[in-house]
Amino acid sequence: MNLLSISTTAVFLAGLTLSWPFEVLGQSPKMNTAKIEQLTGAKGNLDQKEGVFKVTVPRTDLTVSVAGVKIMPPMGLTSWAAFAQIGSYVMVMGDLVLQEDQVNPVMSVALANGLEVTALHNHFFWDTPKIMFMHIGGTGEAERLAAAVGHVFAKMKETSGGRGEMPKATVEPGQTTLDPKKIETIIGAKGDMANGLYKITLGRVTKMHGHEIGNAMGVNTWAAFAGSDQQAVVAGDIAMFEGELRSVLLALRRAGILVVAIHNHMTMESPRMVFLHYWGIGATRDLAKGLKAALDALE
């Protein structure tokens, strides 16, 4: 299912100016904080020392416990977006508190409205229900940024209470019947079949402490398929440079493949690598095409 419609894609194209990089021009105007509140639909406070205006959305609709302890919004269950005037432009950074089924619908809206998605991970262990945190950012005109954040907050509200995206499939890896050649033809690389899983691994290279590290050290993109040609699942990891992340996210979401984590696996590497974990359900050919589109976004 194509989750970014033609109209949504048009919104994304219109919002490209919200993304990095930006140019500082002229004298800095003052942010219209009342307008930011209106467009985001959230109340905010101005930090006079740093000149940052921050709007917050406490997730009071959630009842979350961590190891049996009830978690309140001030303990890390508050979504927020902080706006700062940088020259003639505004920068926004934020963190969204999401249930698992909300992550990908909200991510699609953020991307469609020109925002960057920079990280996706957990902040707790033993939390019930499971909570994920998605970090966003962007630069541009204050009103366009605020409107983009407002669309994100609205999608969060729309998908709360289990109304998000949680696909299911009946697949038994031990009974896999899919044709690997169909995947190989689309991806353009060969893999190995073992224990009902067909896995393709593609290495990349970066440096740590002046030494090259690559595929064997875990700097790789991989995809593991199981099931039939009609209904399969794919789980995998994409290793990419920071500048490739947005294009990869767009490709995966357009293909209906779920993004489940965005984070680092190393520190002090150069160039810096970002790792994205994904999960998809569908016909083998459709999953392979979606993955190929993501691979084509890599340099």
C-alpha cells in the first residue's frame, strides 16, 4: 500500500525549504510565538536566556508503567518541539512520544511536510505498552515549520488508542517456499537460503581510528526474507551515511515497509554511519522493489 499519496508528496515537495542546510541572512526577526502556538495546536514557553520557544504535548492519553511503576508525563512522556531564531530562519528540534503502531503513520506525515526524522529508539526498558521516541528537526520559515509540527501532532492524536499501523502475517520460516531468484533479479545481488530464510548482505566501508571497517565488522545492509511469493516478511538493517537517511526513509515508507529503529552502532567513525532497522509484510516482489528503491537512495 502506498502510504504517501500524490497529494501528500506535493506537500513534501513544497516543504523542502524546511530541511538542512540553511543560510543565515540579514538581521534576525523575532518569532511570533502566538502564531506558533496556533499552528502547532500546543501551548509553549519562551526560554529568555537561549531565546528558544518550546511547545509541549503531554501524553496524558497513555497509561504507561515501567517495571510496575506508573510513568507520568514529566518523567519522559511529553512530546515537544523547540523553535529557535537563527538569522532570518528558524530551526526546530523535537522529540515525539509514540506507541509502536503510531510510529510509521506519524513518520510519513513528518516527512511529507518537510521535516527531518533523525532518530527512532526506546527510552525505557520494561515499559507497558511499549513506547518509542522519534526525534525530528528542520529549518525554514517559522510558520511553515510550525504548521508541519502541527500536522505531526494532529496525526499523533488521530492514531492514539490503537488506531495506528500494526500489520500481521501468518508466516512460518521453516516452511518458506518463496523463489530467491525473483528477489535476486530485483535487488541485483545474490544471497543464501538457510533454515527457511533467504538473506542478502551488502557491505559498506567507513573508518575507525584510521582503519577501514566494513562488512565483516558489521558495517552492512542486510535483508532476510521468509514465507511465500504471495505473502512474505522481510526484516533487515540499512547502513547509510547521514545525508542518505531522508531519501531511504521516503523510499521505505512509500513501499509500506515499517521503520522500527534509527540509531548509531558505533562512535568516532568517519564518515559517520546511521543504521536503520525495518520490517515489511507483503508479496515478495513488492518487498524486494521497496528495498531496491531504498538501496538506490544510497550513494
